[in-house]
Amino acid sequence: MSEIYLEGIIYDPSGAGSSAIINGEMFKLKDFIGLYELVDIKSDTIVLAKDDQIFEVKLDKEDR
């Protein structure tokens, strides 16, 4: 997996308005970061999928 730097999360508990700042760009659910689809945004974690592989990237609390 290429370098994914999770810089921030705008979390909407309903899920509809959640977005993530990754490598300096804003992404929403179902967007692609390279070959990886953003399939879930939690309050401190994003979930990426490629084929049948799932990856979680946790927000580094020290960077907030």
C-alpha cells in the first residue's frame, strides 16, 4: 500500500457528512485514494478496501 497519511476526520454520526483529509486532500465515502476505496469513516479511523483486502488507518492523536 502506498503512503496514506490521515491528517484529519470530519465525523458525522449519521455517516452522510463524514469526510477525511488524506495526503492533503478531502475524501468522502466511496472515493478512491489510488487503488483503494474509502469504505468507512469512523470518529478516529478510516477503512480502505482493495479487492477483498481491508485496511484501517487510525488518526494519530498527537497530530490533532
